Amino acid sequence: MPYPTQFRYTKEHEWVETKGDVATIGITDYAQHELGDVVFVELPKVGAAVTAGKSFGTVESVKAVSEIFAPAAGEVLEANPELQATPEKINTDPHGTAWLIKIKLANPADLSGLMDAAAYEAYVAEKTKEASA
């Protein structure tokens, strides 16, 4: 799956799309593939504060429970309500309808150190190469 060029990416495999001072955050196709079948998602409540680099929720799959890390600080404006009933959407549309949260950015400069799509694809290729070595 190609990685959307309008997104920014973290080394922990989260993506961010910004529109003004609102950031939509999700996990990448690589992350969902590594997790396997997603069975449960725990997300913060609206109004909760998230801190850049800190965990804000978990994704549980048949293989493991993985923390999700905030790529930027801010206040949760929305948590994807569809994921409570259908967490498996993360496996089928990780870059679209299966977004996790939307936050009001506290500091948009937090995103300046994130990777663009080309850098993220190179990062994933390196990780895949290391795993198969």
C-alpha cells in the first residue's frame, strides 16, 4: 500500500495529517500488518490532553497489545467512534476511515521532525530488510 504523501510519519509507525491546527492521527499500513488482526482499540476521551512522544491509547490484536504514541501535543477533539464497534477497520483502511483521534495542536512545530512519505517508505524498507536478515 502506498503511503499518502500529505501525511507525516513517526518511527513508531503513526501517521499525522494536518488541516490548520487540527491533526488527525492513525497507525500506518506497516503497523497494522505487523499487528495482525486488530480486535480492540482503546482511545482517549474528548478533552484529554496528549503529550508528544507519550502513549495515548492501545491497539490490541490477536498477536499483541501495542501502545500508540502521540506525534504531537494537543487536546483530543474527537476519537473515532467506529473503531469501538469495528476495530478491524484498522486492518482494511489504516490511512482512511480507521483514523484514531483528532487533536487541536498545542504546537504545530512538534510535527517538523516527522518523516515525509518517501523517508517513511525508506525507513520501513530498512526495518523489513533487518527483520529478514
